[in-house]
Amino acid sequence: MIYPANFEEKIGFDRIREQVTALCSTPSAKAKLAEEGFSTSADEIERRLSLMNEMRSLLMLERDFPDGDYPDPAPLVAKIRVEGSYLLAAEADQLRKALVTVGAIAEFILGRGGARYPRLWELSRRVTLFPEIVRAIDAILDDRGEVKDSASPELQQVRRAIREREGQAAKRLQQVLQRAKQAGIVDADAVLSVRDGRPVIPVAAANKRKLQGFIHDESATGRTFYVEPVEVVEINNELKELEYAERREVVKVLSAFTESIRPDAEAIADAGDYLSSVDMIRAKARWALANDAGKPILSTDDRLGRHRNLPPARHPLLQQTLRAQGREVVPLDLALDRRKHILVISGPNAGGKSVCLKTTGLMQYLFQCGYPVPASEVSELPVFRSIFIDIGDEQSIDDDLSTYSSHLRNMKNMLAGASDRTLVLIDEFGSGTEPTIGGAIAEAILERLLERGCYGVVTTHYANIKYFASNAEGVANGAMLFDVQRIRPLFKLEIGKPGSSFAVEIARKIGLPEEIIRAASDKAGSDHINLERQLREIARDKRYWEQKRDRIRLTDRKIEELEQSYAAQLARIRQERSEILRAAKAEARELVAEANRRIEQTIKEIREAQAEREMTRFIRRDLDAFKERVEQADAVDAEKAARI
């Protein structure tokens, strides 16, 4: 149960649904999205979110996915089902595009296998594809979506005759036009025109009787008449008859095609339903990517948040507004579980209490409607059977209800339906009437909600509600933080302590006279002032120690960065030294090797020189011996010659 009837408007879900709807290509997808409302089935919620999350991953990681505008075959299927009806050429072309798109999407997802996108794979596995219908459409339509001449022999024959008659008519008209120009009946620069689908010649009003034919039109000024020459009337009449015949043949072709696919109407409707489902899922995924949203975890232990918080939950409408202004939204840190299942938030006006309440309600409602949630994907959300909200001024003249009476009626309805599977969201709890009795009634209602195990977020300024939250089991206090030094809200929720309204500080900031502030403090009494002072001091001390802690963290981070820098520099120096030593050793080895090579070369050269000298000595010795033998021979020869 969702209460009240305008719950979606109160939390801003209606505007988010409009944004997602605008991302759908087809009317069928938009209608399907409108039908997907609040669900209390954990399986259905998981199914919707898993489909969205797989599509989100697909859009981020896959480049070839068919991601253009999708055609909607639903109106075409409705027409196909009617006996005697037929699809026009443009409608048949639209059906072809739809079936081709269905095939491309299904084949793409099935081609990736069931392990990567299991939910989308299961959705695509059951869809029927129609390649034969696509081929049949290709056989009768051309690339422009018009019926081909070859769609039937009769159509081909009729269109051939039309082209012949058009050629004859054009030739005859040109001849008539040239004769009329030569005769001075029409202007020298006159050209043929068309009126009521008939070719005509523009003739000046004074000469309209000089050109025989039928007048089809005149200019706005009445100075020009458009005449169909009598010489082409018969040919044009034949053309008109042929055009009627062409039209009948086109209807015959399209009727035969429509009749042939009529038995497949239900299967085509299923394919169209698949396409609209993919279109709707894709719209959710696109919105998720644009708004940093995703799929949280379905809680198994009734935890709302992640151990200690719900990081970083953001109201998407507020985030969109702030981003347009160049600002960032402060995320909501919130946790509810069976140990602490009601949170009482206090703090200054305009400090973000209502935003926290709306954000909590919106996160849960988005989750149970199967929409992506702008929170961390490790966040956990349970499933509630009902969500109630009381926020804003519900004063009604028609029902004769004051603001407080309206709040009481809302409280009555909440108590009637409250259970341990209910989330209640109450803004300015107990306000609208005399504080003492209003606070007492609010505290009594809170006790009943606590007894029934409700989950809830409540905002209040009443001290008794803060005290109750501090002492009751199952309830936690939370405070919207306030910068006491700068007198401005920080829009950040801190769980564990109540918050001050900082009424005195805000009054001083806006310039309320000091004597009025003192008088108000006196009237409020010392107990209230002391309590407010203690809350302010707690907030101030908290802020001081947070700043101190932030500075320490910053210093620690800088020290760590310096340590890392010095370590990197030392490692680089050691590396450079090792490289220098390695290079020096390599160079020394190279020098020694080179020296050794030169020594070996020198020794080799010396040895070669020694060998050459030894060889020369041997040669000289042999030469000397040879010379000696020659001289001896010469002497013997001379002696013999002398004897002779």
C-alpha cells in the first residue's frame, strides 16, 4: 500500500518517470513503463533491476549494439489482424525495420552467451525471428520503401505503359509550347507546369482563347491562365486510367502480402512486445548512466543502507538542479536495521531534513519499482509492503481540514496500516498545533509505530521527541550539521545525536534586534536555553574536532606523499647508480676486450713478420747456393771450352 494518493508527486518520482519515459523510442515502451508500478515481490524487483543493470553494462561496454531509435510494430499488428485490411507501403517498410531490429538485438545478445547477460539472454532466447517476412518485404519494396515494378507482372506492365504515355505527352506538350511561343501566344521564357495533376501551359489572360484546350487554374492576380492543350487531353486521360490501374495493382500486391503474414500476427506481436521491453529497459539504463545510478543489493536481513550508512544516496532531481548551477549535492549517509529502525532527525530550518526524508522515500520507491537507484551499488534495501508519507501543507478548504487536522488524519491512516513491513516518513512531526499537546500526541504515535516494528524517518523540532529517541530501544537520533562559525547549514546528516534548531544564531544573522532575542531567551526559560546551548556546543565542538581531524588527515596524507616521493627518488637514484655501474663495467669489459684484440693482432703481425724474415733468409740462402752452383757450372763450361 502506498499512502497518500499523491505519494509519487511528494517524493518527485513522477518527474523521474517522465525523464525515463522521454528516453523510450516507442509508445509501447512508454505504456509498458507506466504499467510497471510498485512491487512487493522480491523476485520481480530483482528481475527488473537485473535487466536494467545488464543493459547498463551492455551500453557501457559494447559498441555494436543496435542502439538507435526503435520502430513500434504494435499499430501494424493491430491492422494485420483485421480481415480485409492491408498494410500500406510505408507501413510494410516500418514492419520490415521493426523485424530487422528485433533480429539484430536478439542475435547480438544471444551471440554474447548466457554468462555475460543472463537475464537479457533469457528474455531474447524466446523471441521468434522472421527472416522470411523480411525477404518477402524486400521482394516487393525498394530502398525508398515504395512498391517495386517487379512486385507483380501486371504492375510492371502498367508502369511501362505509364512511362510510354508520359513520354508521348511530354513530347506533344513541348511541340505545342514551341508553336505557341512562335505564334506569340505565350511568353518566350514560359515553361510547363502542373495543375490538379495535369500538365498545363501558362498563358496570358488576353491569349487564353488563342490556345485550344481546358483551363485548369488561374494565378492569384488573374493575369495568367493554365491551359491543358487539347492535343494532350486524350493522352492524359489514358495516363489517369493507367494510374488508377497502377493503384489497384499496388493494393493487390500489398493485400496479398498482408494476407500471407496474417497467420503470424500473434508471433509478430510477441516480437514487438520484446522490442518494447528492450526499449523500456534501455531507457532505464540510459537514465542510470546519466544520473550515476545503479542496482543496489536486495537485503536479506532487513537492513536499509550498508552496515553503517547508505552511501552516497542522492536525490536525482536535486542533483540535476545543483549540477546545472555548477554545484554538487551532499550525499545522504543513513542506516536503518532491526536494532535501530526509526530515525528522528532534528536541526535547523532549511538544513536538509526534508530532503533526507524525501531521498529515503525515493530511494526505496525507485528500488521497488525496478528503477535504478542513485546510491552505491553495495547499498542494501529491504522490501516493504507499504510506504506512508506525511509531508507538506495538506490544508483543505473542500474537506474543512486545517493543516494539523490533515496531519492527524494521515497519522490515523498510517497507524491503521502500519506493520513491521512498513516504511513511514513524517516531516515536522507533531507541528501545527500547541507545542505541548502536539509534542505529546506525536510521542504517543511514535511509541505505537515503534511497537509495530515500522521502519521510519521522522523530522522534528520538539525536544520531547529528541529525548524519546535518545532513550527508546529501536530509535536513533540524527542531526543536520550546522556551521556555527559561518551560521550556515552543511546539509550533512550525522546519526547518534540530536540537533539544535540554531534559532538564536539564525535570528542574529538575519538582523533581528538583540533586545528581542534576549527577551525571547528569557521567556523560553533557562532549561530550554541551556539545552539549546549544550546542543550548539556539541555541534561546535563536533565541528572543531572534525576540522582538527581533517587537518591531521591532510597532514598525514602530505607526509605519506612526501615519504612516497622520497622513496621514489631514492629508488630512482639507486636505479641510476646501478645502471651507471653496469654501464661502466660493460665499457671496461669492452675496453679490455678491445685491448686484448689489439695485442693479439700485434702478436699475429709480429709472428707474420718473423715468418716472413725467416722465409726471406731461407730464400736468400737457397739463392746463394743456386748462384754458387751456377757459377760452378759456368766455370766447368768455360774450362771445357778452353780445352776444345
